Amino acid sequence: MLTPAEEQLLHQALSHERMCIAKYRTYAEQVTDPELKPLFQQLAQAEEQHANTITSLLQAHMARIP
């Protein structure tokens, strides 16, 4: 069971991950260097995995609350 502070931190982390996803996607769209485009796409994918992990943790926590 998460404490309220831990839950708040996870929500903040999720918000941060989503912001990074948006930034990396924008960078991938705007960059003209063909070597950088896949880098930003990979970074966005990594952040999506992080966001999915955090979302799963929060969903599991919410399922335990009576």
C-alpha cells in the first residue's frame, strides 16, 4: 500500500514522463539530422515504457483501496 506522499510522487513522475514523451516526439518531428530522429524516437519509447510502469503501479494501488 502506498502512502499518500508516495502516490503523489508517482503522479508527479507520470506527469514528468508524459511531458518528456511529448518533447521527444516533437524533437523527432522537427530534427533534420537523420541520425538524431531515431534517437529521439527511441527516447520517447523509453519514456512511454516508464509511464506504463508508473500507470500500472498506480492502478494496482487503486485496486487495493477499499
